Amino acid sequence: MSEKLHDDEPAFRTDSGESWHRVHPVSPLVRGWVAVAAVIFVFGRNSLESLFTGRLSGGSGSQGGGAPTVVIAAVVGAAVVIFGVSFFLSWRFTRYQVTNDHVHINSGVIFRQQRRARIDRVQAIDVVQPLVARAFGLAELKFEVADGGKSAMKLSFLKLAEAKRLRAAILARAAGVAVDPEAPEDVQEAPETHVLALKPGRIIGAAFFSSTTIFALVVVAAAVVAVVWSGEPGILVAVVPIFIGIAAAYWKIITSDFNFRVAVSPDGVRLHYGMLETRAQTIPPGRVQAVGISQSPVWRPFGWYRVHVNVAGYGADLGDNGSRTVLLPAGTLGEVMAVLGLVFPDPGVDNPFEVFAAGLRGPGDTEGFVHSPRPARWIDPLTWRHNAFRATDTALLCRHGRIFRQLQVVPHERTQSLGLRQGPLMAALGLVNFELHSTAGPIRPLVRHMSVANGLALFNEQAVRAATARRIHQNEKWLEAAGVPAAPAESTAEEPSNKEQERGD
């Protein structure tokens, strides 16, 4: 079987089984410059110090001066060559292919790796541009499949235009739109409509009115007390590394969320953010498994909320400062409702603003929320009236927390499993916790301290609602459902949700 490699094709097309592509030839430099710079810094630092202190002599007769310099130069040169060859070989043996149904990536020199992902299982696609890649007009294409975030597939690096065309083609196939291999120009990036943008002042303010600032104030107070008690101002020197770390935390938060913009397109919700490293994130329709809205007490005077999402494939999102699961880093109630409408267009109630506002603000049973009974005050005296739930026609809303308010929204069709938990003290008070299990992520839906009767009723009713919603929402190809013709693809029907009822001591 013959093999065709295309290093720089002017237009992207879906591939046959014999056609393969390579990433951009500059990719080894973009990926490896940090390692080379680190080697030069480590081995060249001594020579530079010697040069500025006058101990380095360029003459061959100087005693002990020339040999170390030659050795250091040789080590640095060898390291640069080794890194260069290794990155070149990594580029040479990395190939990718996009067919109508799959994405294939082959990589590795000694240990070969062949990976394949079904396009209809793609959960989200990011176009990432680190600072050095932006200088060369390159981007990394990163896409997730429904595997809990353990095996994200990356193509590092492609021309920015090529990465966008590739993203458009993958999303078109995931949506159920047929791509004509003879007409690659038909694969165009879907237009987007601007929804909202956060001003730099909001991003900076949200960073400084955060837990990082509280930690900094605690450190300052502890340092002042230590100095006053001991009478040794030198103690402040020990605090300097801590404040360097705090400054770095502020910088990371601000640069990650800077220029945050939300847009919508036929491909799904698009998020644009980043200062030094920019990211264009696309979440296709129906890929959001759960939405979490939270508010800290520091943000309450400003009326700001933070919105997280669970997306199959992102997992716990421990990398990238957790920014990939953030749908809105700091938004007003109106902005929260706007982005919530993008990922959850049918709230299942006639007055969604009032219902969701009650879920975020008010205690009690206003707007149909069912809260914890009075016996819950013995084990949860501060927040027992804030623990509540409400089921709409399309989703379950879980509310808890008084100081740190949280509202969690889970579409019925995204229910993975259910659980009831009860310890001995809760059993004595006639209480139970209801758990709704979602995919791995920052949101863990939970209703605390319900009455046993309400818990059992919710358990049984939610199981029926989830099963019914899954039968209705089996088609994951959103444009195919709208009548856009598509080529045959493998079935994407998911297994019905599991149910579990736990009672522990």
C-alpha cells in the first residue's frame, strides 16, 4: 500500500486510508526551545560568572581557564544537538489522518504509538497558541473524546489557518454534515455571533477579590505578629518567597482569563481567552454534562458569579489552571443567564430567570424549591434552609451553601447514576443525602439533608426522567437532526444510566 505525505497542503480535506499529513516543520523548535534554553542556562552560568568576575582567561596559557570553558561549550553543544535530533525525529515520525469517521495520530520513534478517535465522540476542540507559536503563526489543535480526560489528542503544531480548517472539518463530521473529499473549499469555519466579553477591570478585580488575597492578608498578619513578638525584622525576609508565589498566582489568573469572550456558532459555544497563550475553545451542542454556578462571600457585594461545566473528556481539569472547565470566570446574574442559555437552551420552565435566581439567592421553598426539613438544623444549623432542589421538565437543580453559594444544573439525559447515602446520625433524624453522578469534573451534584420521603421520591422520579430523556436525546449529531444530509457513521447510542441506592453506617 502506497503512502502519501503532505507537509503543507493549501486546503484541508478528509483523507482516504492512504493519505497522511505531518505537522509543521518548525514544530520541533516551538516545542524544544525551553529545554535548549535550560541547558544553556545551567551549563553556561558558571562561565558567565567567571567572565564578569575576571577569572576567565581566553589565552591558552592561562592556568585552569581554557579547559573548563571548552568542556562547558562541548556539553552545551552536545545537548543542543541531542535535543535537536530527538525533536526532529519526533516530528519526522508523527503523522495524522482525518477520515470521515476517525482521527488517526501515529507517533513515537522507539516506542511507537497509534491512536484513533471516533469523530462523533469528540467532546470539545481547542485551538491553542503559546507565545512562541504565535510568533511563527502556528497553533496546537487539541481535542477531547469521552474518556474522562485521560487521553486528549494533540497536533503540535499546525499553521493557524490549517488548524482552523481541521477543526471545522472535525466539527462538521461530528455534527453529521457530509464532507466532500473533492471539494475541500466547502469545509469552512462556521460563523460565530458575539454574546459577551469581560472587561480587563473585571478580570483584575476578580483576581484580587479572591481566596489568594485572603491568603496574602493572613501571611502579612502572621509576619507582623511574628516581628512584634520576636523583635526581629529579619523574619520578613522569610516571607519574600511566599509573596513571589502569590504574585505568580495573580499573574497566572489574570493572564489566563484576560480578553475572555463568549460567542455562539452552529458548531457550539466558543470561548476565547488568554494574554500570552491564547485559546479558542469550542464546546459542541449537547456535550455539557452539568453546569455549576458559584459565588464566594467576597464577590457578593459585586454580584459576580463563576460558572463551571462538566464535559466528558475534560476530567477534573487539573492542568491549564483549571480554565478549560470555566464557562464564565466572573459574570453578573444577567451574564450567567446568557451563557446558561447557550449550553442549556430549554430550561423546562416558563420563568427561567426567576427560578434560577431563586436557586442562587433565596432560602426556603420559593419558586418550587424543596428544602431540608427542620431536623436538619441539628447537624447543619447555618445552611439547612439553603439546601434544596427542584426538578424542571428538562433538568434537576441542586442548591446548597449559605456562605459559598452553589447551584448545580444537570440535564435529565446526562444523568449517569443516582445514589442515596445515610449515616447513623442522619438515620436518627430521618435525613438522607441525594447524589446525582455526572462525568468527572469540578461539579458533583448533591442535595444535602433531605427527608427520607423526599429522597426516595426524588430517587425514583429522577430515574424515570433520566431514562425518558435519554430515549428522546439519542442523536448526538446536532445538524443531522436538523435535516442536514450526512454520510453513514457508527451508532452513538449510549448505555442507559445505572441506578444505585446506598445505605451506609
